[in-house]
Amino acid sequence: MAKTIAFVRSPGPSFNEAISSNLKNQPIDIKRACLQHESYISALKEIGLDVISLPSADEYPDAPFVEDTTVVFDHIALACPNKEKSRRGEGPSIHKEIKKHITMKALPPSANLDGGDVLNTEEKIFVGISSRTNLEAVNSLAKFTTKPVIPVKVIRGLHLKTSVSYLGNNIIVLDPSSIETTSLRTFKWIETNGHAANCLAIGNIVLISKGCTEEADKIRLKGFKTREVDISEFEKADGGLTCLSIILKKI
Ligand code: CIR
């Protein structure tokens, strides 16, 4: 049976120049970031994913946050037109790999989109309207899916998925103070105000940021298994667990 693939990219020597809302106070320890990235890859492999690991791209400090380069729907992957100039060159080398597995299309340059703003659920796709993603992206994405594509205002934090993750079984983990929640009312909520809001659900297993034990307990009560992963060096650059991979489910 075809396996789910995770595309990842290791941090390089320039990772401590990644964009950050708090780097001045908390410099990144690159050696530690590399070790944490290896543990992240091990966790994905233990879950049963095939991991395709790209070499670091030193001219792009934010390159380990591969999620922002690509959105994957069922039968198509879409190259994201990133708004942030320093991140625009990250896509091509990763898209070259993804194209070996799935058809890829580009969105028009009038759309600004980071993959971290796209929350895909069974029935609907939610798109964060954030400092990185505009309404044009919502309209452009809608052309590639039969699901309704719904804009959600991001009030605080970088992306929509900084503050909400979908686990499956109609359950989301979210920080309701950071996003406009009206369109998310039909889900069952696990509330948090911390890093737990960005977690990565692969089937029945949820990777959650180390130390989010209360949220992990609540997630397990809903029938999932959890595994804590330490990504503190990536959190210093406003990244979370989903940011570090592009997940391609083979169907
Ligand atoms: C940035 O500001 O673009 C990076 N430092 C963090 C990107 C995190 N990506 C994500 O949440 N999908």
C-alpha cells in the first residue's frame, strides 16, 4: 500500500536569521535546532511515514518551514505565492520533488498565500486572512477543490494554523482569542492559549509541542494517541509542528 510522504528540510547555518517576532530576546541555537529536527523526522518515521528530506537551503533562513511553500489537496498540490520576499525562493527546489508524486499547479501572483494559513478538514477548507495571506488566495484555491473555501480572520499570531489545528472526528485544538471563530462553531473544541494550538495529526496520532501536557491529556481523552516533540528552537522563529513538513497522503 502506498505510504504517506512527509517532505521536510533541515535547518542550515543561516537559520538563526529566520524571521521572528521575538528573536532579539531568544537567539536560536542552530545545533539544538538540527537535533530537534532529527527527532521530528524520527517521530514521523515511527508513525509510518516516508520522509523525503531536502538539504538545507542556506540562502533562505526560513526554509525549514516548508509548509508555507505548498498546499496539498486530494489530487493536486499548489505552489504558494508567498508574500514575504525573503521566502519566495524556497519553493522551486521542494516543488521539484513534490512533482514526482503529484500534479502541481501555481496560483496567480495576485494571490498571497502561506501554507500555514490553510486548514483542510473533511467538509471545508478554512483560509486565514493574515499578514501573509489575502482574500485573492481564497478565490484562487476555490478553483481547485469542490469543498467550500472559507476565509477566517487571524487576529493575533502569524498564521491561521498557529492558532488552530484539525485532529479529525470533527475536533479542533484552538486558541479562540487569536482568530475569528464564528465559522468554526460546528467543531468540538479543545481550547488552549499556547503552542498546543499548532499540532500535527496523522491518522490517530497527534504530535504536540513538548510541555503541552494538559492539552495532550484532553486530546487522549478524545481517543487519540499523543506524542510530545520538542521544537522550541523553531517556536522562537514563530514556527510550529505543522510548519516543518508537507504531508502528502497517497490515495
Ligand atoms: C516566517 O515568519 O515566515 C517564519 N519565521 C515562520 C513560518 C512558520 N510557518 C508556519 O507556521 N507554517
